[in-house]
Amino acid sequence: MPYYIKFLFLLFCLIHIGECRKHKSRKRRWSGAVESHKHGAPLTGKKIVDNTKSRKVKTDHLLRVDDHDFTMRPAFAGPAVPVGVDVQVESLDSISEVDMDFTMTLYLRHYWKDERLSFPSTTNKSMTFDGRLVKKIWVPDVFFVHSKRSFIHDTTTENIMLRVYPDGHVLYSLRVTVTAACNMDFSRFPLDSQTCTLELESYAYTDEDLMLYWKSGDESLSTDDRISLSQFLIQKFHTTSRLAFYSSTGWYNRLYINFTLRRHIFFFLLQTYFPATLMVMLSWVSFWIDRRAVPARVSLGITTVLTMSTIITGVNASMPRVSYIKAVDIYLWVSFVFVFLSVLEYAAVNYLTTVRDGKDRKLREKAREQSLGLAREQSLPCTCGMSHAGTMLVDGTYSEADTNSLAGYTRASAPEDPPEKPERMVVHLTLDNESTGTKKKARFRSFSLMQNTHAIDTYSRMIFPGSYIIFNLIYWSVYC
């Protein structure tokens, strides 16, 4: 029993010692605070507030979004709201001749004043918000006229920025990619220049409710110097504005972004003009080929015609189906006509050569018949250049030497049994006529070998190149 009493007494003492130590530590802390106050730290009765733990005021409460009806424009039933616009072109992505449109990425900024969004501020600093606040307030309903596709970029979040100033001025900026129609004129293609326009307009508010204007005139449009296109040279960007009228709704302010593009010609020189010119020049080679070489000249002409057809088809496949003639069409079709005429030229040469050969053959046959008739009328013996022809006529027989001397003549015309002198005379005349025809044929062949080029080929060698050069001079002087 006494042991339990001693144990309780010891526990009580330990508890008392611990309480004393806690009391001393509290006294030291209070004394340190008093000493710091004595050394210059003012001690007031106000409690020091920790700003990191204070609750901030909500944006909706600061801008009083819930206190106003933002479905209506600022100054409703009053004068038109002036909305300034400026644009920064980030890139001109593509130009499509087939679809007749262009694709552009730009930063579109709107400036206006809405006193309902004013807020008190001692530093006069603006507040910047993302796209979540845009859905709660009024913003201009600007859209792109004649646009085919457009979207606001949303990576990693929607590319929308809203900046509100204490006096109620608002800056609304967004990053947009738009594909819009461009009315192109291809009558001078590919030596053409195209002017495209991007048009901005309010969809619902007429000029009596909303006045769109360029904030800084021509300086409201800025471009990146690194913008470039593979087929075009960007010559000029400028802005204009005018009123647009709709019969059912009225007049609207419309803003225009105009830019002029000039096409690079070097690509088309390599892909279209040079191949076409080479095909035309290749077709002229047939004028120097012998007119009797029919396979060579015909195959060359057909090859050049088919190649020109392929070039024309390839060019038209990458172009819209317009109803008027383009500059490239004029060049290609004239080149095609030159190639086709070279084929027709050989057809004419071949035909005239065949006709002339037929006439010459008929003349030779007619001369042979005339010589035979004349010989019959004269009834003169013909020795045919043989010194012993008299022996042949008297005896009516041929010796072995006579037979050998007549080996080169046609024996079908000589009668098997020559009983009378006139028949022997006919035989000798036939032999003489055959010998004379052989000599004439040899002379005609030598003459044909000398005259193996037709006169049409000779003239074509000068007329075709000269005409094509004149055409090129006229073509490039008109379109360049």
C-alpha cells in the first residue's frame, strides 16, 4: 500500500514540473514580443491580415456581369456602337485554282467600349481573360462573307483573348483560319495576276446599330514578312470599306482585306512551254528525212502528235473548267497545229510523189507503144547492132554465135517459126525497142536518185520554223 502512495506522489511531481516549464516558455515569448515593440515595431490594436488566406472577389462580381443584360448591345436604342477592327495575317496557306479559293490564318481583333464592364481600379490596369468569359458578355457578331470553311484554333485551349479596361474599353482577339472564295480570271494564265478579297461584316446589326471601321486605316492590316507561296509572289496588301445592301434587311458596314498575287512563270516554262516547243521542233526533223522512208516519217509525226495531246491534257487537269480560252491554251493549241501540219505535209508529199510516179510510168509505156507503131509503119530491118544481121535475114536461121549475142534480150516476143521476111523484121524491131527502153530506164533511175527530195520539203524547212518564230514573238510581246 505505501508503494502505491509513493508512485502516485512521484507522478504528481512530474506533472507539476511539466506545467512549470510550459508556463516559463509562454512568458519568454510574450517578453520577446514586448522587447521588439520597444525597439521600434509599433503595436496597434488592429489584427494583421494574411492576404494569402483572404478570399478573392469573383470576376463576375467585379465586372457586375449578373447585374446587366448582355444579350443587348451597348447603348441599346441609342447611337450605333463603333467597333474598330485590325488584322494581323499570320500565314497565307494555299491558293487553289481548281476550287477558286484561298486559305488564310490571321489574328482578328475587335475594339469597342461597353460601360457595363467598367470597374474601379486604383492602378488603372486592365484585366485579361480567356474564352470562358466571352460567352457571358456581348461581343460583335463579325463573320467572313463568301467563306467556305473557318474555325477558331483550340490547341491547347481556345485561342481567344478578352482584355477589359477600367473605363469599359474592351479588346477581343481570336486566331482564325478561314477558307474563302476568290473570283479568278484565267484568261492570261499562267502569265496572270490575281486579286483576292477577304470580307468582314456584322451578321445581325445594320449600320444603325453597329459601325465597323478599320481602327488605324491601312495600318490596321499587318503581315508577316516571311509569308511566301510556291507559285505566287505577294505584291500588295491593302484595306477598303464600303456599305453592303441586302434587300430584306438593309445596309451593313463591310470591311475588305485585298491582296494581289502574281504567278511565278518559271515552273510553267519548264513543265509546259519548253516541252511543247521541243515537240514542235522535233516534228521539223521529218523534213530532212528521205520522203521514201515512210515508217520513219510516219512514226515521228504520230509520236509528236500524241506527246502534244498528253501535255494539253495534263495542263487542263489542274485547271478549272472555264468556258473561255486561256493564254496557255493558245500556245499549246498553236503548237499542236504546227505538229499536225508537219504530218499533213508528209501525207501531201507522199501523195504527190505517188501521182508523179504513176504519170511517169504511163508516159514510158506510151512512148514504147509509139516506137513500136512507128517501126511497123516503116518496115525497116534492124540489125540491133550486129554486123552479121544479113545472114540472119537471108538464111532464116540463127547460128550459135547469134544466139549468144542475143542472150540479153527478151526472147518471148520472137516467133518460134519465122517463115517470112516481115515477121523476121518484127522480131528485130522488138529486140531493138527492148534495148532502147532499158537505156531510158537506166537514165531515169539516175535522175531519180539525184532528185530524191520533194520541193514541198524544201519549202517547209523554211516556212515552218519562220512561222513559229513569228508566233512566239507575237505571243510573248502580248502576254508579258
